[in-house]
Amino acid sequence: MIISNPHQIDVTYSLGVTPVEPMIPRKYTVFPGQHTSVPSIQIGIEFAYDHMQKERNEYLASFVFDKGFYSLTVYYYIGAHTSTDGTITRYLHFLEQLPVILSSIYYADASFFEKHPLLMHCPIFIIADSPDLPFSTKKSIGSLYQYK
């Protein structure tokens, strides 16, 4: 998935979610654009597992409240590949697209962030899931306001 403009995005709200509520749980499923570089985001109480592709190219993100603090966690499935080069390519693509994905989440849910500005400053954690241990990572990458 290559996203050229995070301002162009199709947004769908699942049942029970509005442009400003609920704060927690709030989960984002970012889907690659089918025939264009315009992705779509489904915002819901749960991830949109029923709409995911076999390749698992979707980015998943959710706000979490734990031990008195809010954070945004972004998940991406790197998967198992027949070669290390394939795994490296997918991991590098994930890291390359991550700033645009975060910016897309911000613009897709701008009304929500206007009502809950505190969430713009919470830490972001990324989790890359891969059976190849060097590519199965969890790290902090700043706050959402840095990706506006």
C-alpha cells in the first residue's frame, strides 16, 4: 500500500462509534486502496477483521488506557516469507508508510482529536508481528501531534 496523500481518505464508522465518541475503546483498521492510493479507515469498537485480506496488509491502531495513561498502539503483521529479503522488504515498507498512516488517522478522525486533544500527546507504540524474531519489534515513536 502506497498512500500519497493522508488528507484523501475514505472513513467509515462502525456501529456504536461517532466522529467524537467513544474515546476508549476506539480502534482503527487502515485498508490499502483497492485501485488508487486512497486508503480507507474503519473506526470502531473492534478491528474490522471481517474485511481483512489474506495478505494482511492492513494497519491496526487502537487507543489504550493502562496504569493511568493513554497510548496509541499500531500493529502490523510482517508475516513469514520464504526469504529474509521478503521479510526485510515488508518490514521496511511498514516503517516507510508508518508516518503517512499516522497522519491519515489524524485527518480521518480530526473531529475526535479536536474534542479529545489530550490524545494528541499520548505516546505511540508500534508492534511489528513476525515469526522472524529480528523483525518482531515493539518500540515507541513519539506522539500523534508530530505526524499532523
